[in-house]
Amino acid sequence: MMQPIFDFFSSYGMASDMATLLSTLTASLLAVIFIAAVELVFKRVLLETINRLAARTVTTFDDILVRRKVFSGLARLLPPILVHLLSDPVLHYYPELVSIVKDVAVLYLTFAVVLVVFASLDALQDFLATRPSAVRLPVKSFMQVLKALAVSVALVVMVSKLMGKSPVVFLSGLGAFTAVLLLVFKDSILGLVAGVQLSANNLVRVGDWIEMPQYGADGDIIDISLVTVSVQNWDKTISTIPAYSLISQGFKNWRGMSEGGGRRIKRSVNIDMNSVRFLDEELLGRLREVRLLKGYLEEKERELSEWNAKFSDGNVSPVNARRLTNFGTFRAYLAAYLKNHPKVNTSMTLIIRHLQPTAEGIPLEIYVFSREKEWAVYEGVQADVMDHVLAVLPSFGLRVFQNPGGFDLERAGLSLGEALSSRQESGRASA
């Protein structure tokens, strides 16, 4: 290749050194033009053809490869490869420069390969994100591990070239630095182990609502990386949790609620024990008009009548007879009300019970599941149920227990004053 160019310059009577230099420069210029032309043809012709074919195909993976510029990255591999191949003939008269040019080409080629690997892994991650079967896998963590491996290999190749030694020789000397490497990459190794455990046990996914109070995390997972898990809290702040902490410290995942048939409502209201009594005829007559209680009252009255006729022996004492109470009737009404509520999932647990009486009354607990699971809507359903409970209690002759406030004390003071005033007036009248 070089001999014709050398003969051309020698034919003009140039000295050998000058002819050698000019022929090398000319060959180098021709090589640069050739490499630029090949890269241009590849980008203008092949890449545009690949882009058009990707746009016409049904699959999305090739579109992702185009968007991530994987094929453009492959085009960057051509110049260093051609430089490596053409360095021997172009630098025929300067063999001492061949190894330098080849080493530079290898360094550039290694860097370009790393960029292509990164783009390919990003494209694969984007593609897996569209596959439902891959949602439960910590894909980003695995991709980051592969990127770290690619960078490590690239660094070994580059350092070995700069030191003028074989990569095998360089790797054999890394055994002494194993402890240091493990210390440096401790978080990455723990994160990888945690990612595998989280994936194998299907503990977390992107989109799960988790609680981890020790890190101030209470919200949806928006990202799972090799080292950290990012959680967007309800106030839109972001909490970053070490991935390994999810395994070592534990957390609460609300996915079961989201995928289940309802979200639990567990509330209680304290009933004043002094307001609990047997139903008299007046209150019983009013409750018979309640649609949700008609069936219950008819059945209970028949049951109690049969029992009292059999076991009371004609004794009319309330101690010897079974009678309906306003509290028990209210519990029956509340159960019927919730079973007919359109936003309560009656296929799940529904319990109305009282808990252990305390100095603050008898706690009446409501344990049901709302069909609505979205936070704001769920809170609205829960509030509507409790509003109804508080509003309907007086209709059963029941009172809510609450500690007296300023208004209660003021009203009690006025009542006492009116009573004293009335007694004084009656005393004067009798006098």
C-alpha cells in the first residue's frame, strides 16, 4: 500500500526521509477520509434503513433499541476498529508508532463498547418494564450490576494497556485486594443480595405502598435500585431506604389490601353505660317503624315470648325474664345497616362487638371492609359510617360518653343555679 505512494514522491527527486514522511501523511489522510466515509455511509444509509424497518415492525423492542441509540453506538465502534486494522500499513515506515496507535484505538474501542452495553441494558430494562411477568423482578438492580461488571472489565482492559501488560496478569494481582474491594462495594453487594431476596420472595414491587417508620417512609415505591429503594410519601416527599434494610429490619406492605376485596375499617365509639336499658313499649313502638329492624324485632320478640312463657313461671320480674335492650337492638341495627351499605364489602369480615368496659364507657367496635381502597374515598366512607352511628344513637336512647367540656360545665352551672333559685322561691311562697 505504501510503496506506490513512496515511489510517487521519490519520482520528484525528494529525499528518502521526506518521501517517507509525505507518504505516511498522505496515507494517514486517505485512511481518515476512508474511515469518515464508512462511518457516514453506515449512519446515513444503514441506520436510516434500520430506523424505518423498526417503525414498520409490530414488536416494540426494536423501537426501544432505536430510541436508546443502540445502533448509533454500534456505528461508533467502526472508527477504532478501522484505525486498529489500518495502523500497520499506514505506519509501515514508523513501526514504533503502531503499538501506540493501536493502544489508543483499543482504549477508545473499550469506551465505545461500554457505552453500547449501557444503551443495550437500558433498552432491555425499558422492554422488561412493559412485560407484566417482569414487574415483580428488581430489573434495575440487575442492570446496575451488569453495568458495574462492564465498567470493571473496561477498567481492567484500559489499565492493562496503559501498563503494557496482559489483562490476565493484571487480574491475577487483584487477589490481594479482595478485602478492599469487598469493603468498597459492600453496599452494592448487600443491595444485590437484598434484591435477589426481595425478588425471590415477591416482597416489594414498584407501586407498592409500604410503611417503614424508622426511615420516615409511608407511601408508594417509585424506584428500586441496586443500593436504595425510593418511596414517595403522601406529602410528596421522597424517602430513600437502603435496600438491605428492607430485609434486615422489616416493613409493612399494603399490597395485600390493594389486591384484596376491601380496605379495613376498624373504629370504636364509647357508649355511656348509664344509657343502656331495657326497651319499654314506647321506644319499642318507635323502633318497629325502622325498616332494617322489622325482621330482627319480629324474630326476637317471638323467641323471647316463647322462652318467657316456658321458663318465667308467671313471674313478671325483669330479672326472671329475657327482654330486649336498646344496646343490643342498636348492634343489630348497625349490622343490618352495614350489610346494606353499597360501599361495604359484605363478603369479607363484618363484626359489631363491644369491648371490655372501661371508666370511659363501653367501647362499641365496628370491624368491616370498605369496597373503596383509594385513600381519600376510603376516608370518606369511614367518616360517613361514623357520622351515621353518632347521629342515630339518640334514637335508641343511647348516649356517647365524653369528658365534660366548658359548655357542659357552663350548662350544668346554669341548671344548678336554676334549681337553687326555684327552691328559694318555693321557700318564700310557703313562708
